[in-house]
Amino acid sequence: MRVPVVVANWKMHKTVGEAKAFVATFLPLVEGVKGCTIVLCPPFTALPAVGEMLKGTHIALGAQDLFWREQGAFTGEISPIMLTDVGCTFVIIGHSERRGRFGKPDPELADPQLRSIFSETDASVNKKVHAALKHGLTPIICVGETLSEREQGHTDEVVRTQLRKALEGLTKEQVAQVVIAYEPVWAIGTGNVCDAKEANRVCGLIRSILSDLFGTEVSEKVRIQYGGSITPENIPDLAAQEQIDGGLVGGASLKPDSFATIVKTVAHAKQTPMDFSNLWKP
Ligand code: 13P
């Protein structure tokens, strides 16, 4: 039975003060919630403060990216060692907002050449996944198609390629530890949540690709999330799907009450059936 995982990706939101205020309100709201891994991914600047507040709780700290080298002349980058040093145990890798070809149009940039601001590739995603695992960080690997790729019928092929390249060179034991987030680009920040059945289909496809590549035992262990315009209103439908093991939440994770509702809904929907086998019998 897979333990579901719900992750807050705050993206470029919240000062240290705002992050601390969130945690102070959020902790009591999810006190006693069991059977669900909860992860907060604040921006780098808030990691130490949030990490301090999460110490001794059942909530994990995650970063939104990392660089694969341990140290060196890499201005502006963050190493896996720096992340574990402040208490991170998870890291998001290959988010579509960082993948070069998905660079979103920014109205402030007139030159279309400048629209792909970041330059993540399948190869750099793979290096980052290896680096994360080497340092004991659980990678949350994002895959997903753009709107035009979906319209052209290329969804399955895009997801298959991204997944295969991200996991290249990993052992079965390593693959069993990763979290995969299916985040269709057209659903992120748009309010256009993917239909729950279709999200379930793609998450199932991801599991069958994992099974082809690494065997069924491994594929049954990997946690596969959906992400893209998750809200407290649409999470019950998504969480009810068999292949969806939780969510990667952007906008709705910025408010403690809406994120707590999402966490509780997932935990409730995925409750492990009661095990009667150990009960005392006369
Ligand atoms: P939204 O929930 O704001 O659509 O963002 C999803 C996302 O990108 C999480 O990583």
C-alpha cells in the first residue's frame, strides 16, 4: 500500500515572515493527520526558518530545485549538501516552469527569444535526480505535456520520453524511492484542472512505463502525484482515483486552510483498509 504524498510548492511566494506565519497556522490544522506524507517547499530564503519550525513534526521540508554539483563556482545555484544542511528531505526537479521549452510568455519580455527564461533539459533533470538520491533527498520529478502537445495527440509520448530520460542510470532501489508528479503544463495556474479520469489514465500510464523499465515490484512502490490547479473543491475527485497517490499543489497551498483541507481529503480518501489479521481471537 503506497502512502500518499501531498506537496506544497510555494514557487516565488512568501517572505520569511510570511512563511513562518503560514506554518504557525498550518501545524495545528493538520495535527494528528496520519497516513499521508506532507511536504512544504518554500523558496530557498525561507528554508532555514521553516525547517526550524517543522523540526519534531510529521511534516517534511522540500526545496524547489537544486544543482547537481556539491560545491564550486556556480553563481546563484544551491547544492544538495546545502539543502540537507537546512533539513530538506525532498526536492522538486524538472518543474515545467524551469524546463527551457516551457518558458512561459512574459509580457515584459518583447523578444520571443527571451521567453524561455530557464533552461532545464531532460539531461539536467537526470543529473539532478542522481545528485538528490546520492545525498538522501527524495526527488519529486515533474513530467507533463503542453497544450499543443496534447492537442496533437502526443501526451503519452512526451510523458514516456521525459520519464525515461529522468530515470536513466538509476538502480531499481533508487527508482522505488522517487516521487513522480504528472503536471500537464496547460493545467498549471490556469484553473483548468485535468479531468480526474484522464489524470488517472496518465498516472496509470506512468506506472506501466515504470513497470516496463524497472519491473512491477518497483512500479507498485513509486508514488505518482497529479498537479495543476488543484483546489479543495476538486481534490475529492482526484484523490478517489486509484493511480493518483496525492498532489503537487501550487496556488491552493499558499493558504493554510485550503492546503490543510487538501491534505486531509487525500489522507481520508487513501486510508489503508483496517487490518483485522492481528486482532485477538478467542
Ligand atoms: P497550481 O496548483 O497553482 O496550478 O500549480 C501547480 C504546480 O505547478 C505545482 O508545482
